[in-house]
Amino acid sequence: DIAMSCSSEATESDRHVHEHGHDGHVCDGHCEHGHDHGEHEKPDEWEEPSLFAYIDLEQCRLLNAQQESADVVLKHPSRLTDRSTWVESDVDEELIVHVQFASAVCVRKICLLGGEEDSCPREMRVWINREDIDFDNARDVPFTQRMEVPNDHRHLIDYKTKYVHFQNVHSLTLFFPSNYGAETTKIYALGFKGDATEYKRHIVEAVYESKPMLADHKTSADAA
């Protein structure tokens, strides 16, 4: 039988995570206001496996965004501090990013680089395996986890998930309801760290190998 859970076990602290009655989302023992405090950190390096290769970019989507394609913000680990592309909300500060994975994964951290001039999101609400989230129900449907986002556009920051609740993830929906005062919300990069089984990893590698890669089709200018 093929194991459907991730190879890495949840930590002891993950096993003791409990839930409060704050709209059904996850909260640890230090949380009294329905959200996480101090659950973010500046990464020194990409110390955990990136899930970028498992993202099905063609199936990802943005809601209320000036940009059409999610690949402007869902970036390879080597480009997470690149500010040449970004996603920005359109008619107001609300923004939804739906991330679809090619196979089930376990998500340990969400990485975010916010915008400048108070356009950085103030909070991030996350659902797993809910493709129906939109602006009509995002404030009513219980989320998996809510994270506070500091007003920091200089640093890429990791946000730890409550790992025991982020296993067997096929999709993530991220809702950014507000920012720090700007008319629109801006995010330069989103990334994800976590685990997948060897079986799933082979599937993803086979899918990527079947697609023509840009490096395999260099132009004469590239060769020069």
C-alpha cells in the first residue's frame, strides 16, 4: 500500500495543539484572541524542502488582483526575494490566492514578502482543500489557521503552520482581508515548505520531465 501521509512525523508540540472556539481555527496555548502570536521568523536559508515543484501553476488563481497569472507571486525559492514581479489587489485591499498542488503534500511553513508603503497585508487566513472560498464566504467559513503579518517589506518571513492540521494538502487558499492603510494590498512573493512521500515525488518528477523546459530550447542569442 502507498502511504498517504508525509514521512516526517508531527512534533510533540504539534500533537498537543488544541482548538478554541474562535470560528473553528487552530490556536496554541498562548493564543487568546483567535490568532497566532510570534509564529513567524526570518529564514536564514531554505533549510526545509521547498514545495514549489509540486505546485500546479496552471490551476492556481488570483481573485481581485490586477495581475492575471499566479506565477507572478508563487516563486521558486531562488526568487523569493526578487521584487521584479508581484501581485496587487484591484478594487480594494482584499486579495485571495488559491494554490493548487499536483499531489498531496504536508505544509510546514508559508513564506511571504509583503509590499512597501503600508501595502503589506495585515493578516493571512488559510484554508486547506477548500476550492470554494471567495469574497462572499471568506469571512464566514471557519479557516484552518490565521496568522498576523507584520508591516515589513524588507524581509522574507516564514510563518509556521500548525503542522498536524496541514497534512494531506491538495490545495491552499490564502485570504488577505486588509493591509496597513494603503488602498491596495501588495505581495512580492509566496513560498511553501514541507514534505511529500517518495511515491508522490516520483509522480511530480515524471510530470515535469514530460514538459519541455526553457533551458532545453536555447536561442542563438542564449548560446552566444
